[in-house]
Amino acid sequence: MFGSWIRNIARNAKLTQTTTKYNVVIQQLCQLRALRSAPRAVQVTEPAAKVAESSDTPDALPPLKQNNKQARELALDFGPREAQLPSFNLAAYVNDSQTLQQLLQLGVDLSNIERRKGLGQFVLKLDFEQDVKPYLMFLSDQGVSPDDFGKMITKNPLLFKEDLQDLQTRVEYLKSKRFSDEARQRIFTQNPYWLMFSTRRVDRRLGYFQKEFQLTGHDLRLMATREPRLITYKMEHIRKAVFTLREEMGFSAKELQTLIVRKPRLMMTPADVLVERFSYVHNEMALSHAQIIQCPELLASREFRLRERHEFLKLLGRAQYDPQKDLYISPSEIVQGNNFYFVRNVAKSDLETFELFLKNR
């Protein structure tokens, strides 16, 4: 009995000693973790020299905890520093930026600009009087309406990076090529990127189209004015579209020349989409190349829209595109207007019947 009591005392003493050692180890680990995180916390509020003065002993822990508390309070104090904090959008800076306020008044879509990498930062650094206003005066001198400033800047804010003298040189180049005031105004409004291209680059592009399709100066200017984006579009894409129109669809050189001048946007359409539309128009609607040339809008219209309208006319017995026969319907009328216009003026039916047809196709 006495021996059992002695063993219990020894066991309890050993457990107490183990617990004491365990508690000491836990305290040391906590101290080491605090020391490890201390320099990062101190760097927020203290210079590097003060970090070096920190002690590695447990006595140094209370000041570090105090510094941690101060660092957290400073990090959470957003009030006086809000304008300098990074932001995901330009709206956070509008109240403090006169430039952004002026751009908004012009109709600039800041949300569109900030979605493109780097443009938000660029616009934010602009000074309206020095970096923006001279360009607006330049555009106004070219006949661009102030109502179009917002749209142009939204599309191409990098215009403010260009030298004004270079921009004037590019305008003079277009004048030398006999582009009218109205043509230049349309080009700059519809495609602000044109002004980013050097005169040598634009000349090379215009020369390609003139040589490739044997265009006269008048036709070249007409094509460029109708679709200003074409001149700055990717040349690889344009060459692929031209190959498709010529080789896969079988348009002759003369037909292709007419087609390009009348509907230059076709060269910006993906080749597979062009083939799909042409296949339906030529094979299903039985329209010849000559008819397609007279109505190039057919190749610019979506295939499912052509299919819906042609099949509805076929159901009514009015899908007749031969001008030598009765009940002739011009192919150009198929792609005109909305469904109400098409049903009333082309199909000579009513909208309810057309909608019922679409549901039951």
C-alpha cells in the first residue's frame, strides 16, 4: 500500500514536470513566431534602422506587439489615403481628377477604357489643359463635331500620345490624295486609329488595294471612306478573305472589283462565315454571281436571317428572284428593314403568321 502511494507521487511529479516543460516549449515557439513576423509588421510603420535594433530576447516582445497593433490601425485607416490607393476602376478617382471629369462631360466611356490593359493608368496621368485640349482643337479644325469627341477618345485614347505635328502631316497626306473634307471627317470619326498610322504605312495600304483590285483613284477613295477601318485592318485577315472571294466563290476580277467597292466590309468578315453565306445564297436561293454583285448586302447579312426570310417566302409561294418572271422580289429587299417591314412590304403577310412560322420551323 505504501509502495503504491510512493509510485503515484512519483508519477504525478513526472507528469507535472512534463507539463511544465511542454508549457515552456509552447511559450518559446510563440516567441519565435512573433520574432519571425515582427520585421514585416515593423516595415509598415518603422524604418529599416529600427528593425535592426529589435532584440531576439523575450524581453523585446511587448514593443513588437505594440508595433503590430499600430501597424494594423494604420493599415485600416483608409480615410485620408483613399485617393492614393490602387483601384480596379477609374470611378474611384473621378472626384479628385479634373481630367476625368472633363472627359466624362465629353461623353467618354471610362469603363470601356479601364478594361484595356494600361489605358486606365495612362488616362489618369493626363492633364486636360496640356495633354487633351490641344488635340480636341486639332480635331475640331478637321471638321470633327464635338459630339463625336467622346466616341473617338473611348475608341482610341492613345491618340494623346501622338505628336501634333505628325497628326497634321497625316492630314496633309490625305489632302494630297484628294480626300474631301467630309471624307476625312468620316475617316477620323469612324476609325480614330487611322491617325496612329504613319503616312508611309497608309500609303502602302492604299497602294495594296489599288493594285490588287485595279481601282481608280475615285474608287479607292470611295472604298476607304465607306469603310475606314479596312485600311488599318489586319492584312493577313484581308488576304484570306480576298482569296476566299476569288478562289472559293469564283468571282472574276471585275466582279470582285465591284463587290469590294460596294461592300468593302466583306473583306473584314471571317472567311468561313463568307463561305457559309455564299453557299446558302448561291445554292439554296439560286442567285447568280451577277445578282449577288448587285446586292452585296446578301453576303453581309447573317445566314440564319436569310434562311428565315427565304423559307417564309417559299412557304407563301413568293420566293421568286428572276426579274423576267411574275411576282419578282428583288434580293435586296430580303435584307432590308426589321421583321415587321419585311412581312408587310415584301412577304405581303402579317407578323403573327411569320412568328407562328418561326415557332414551327
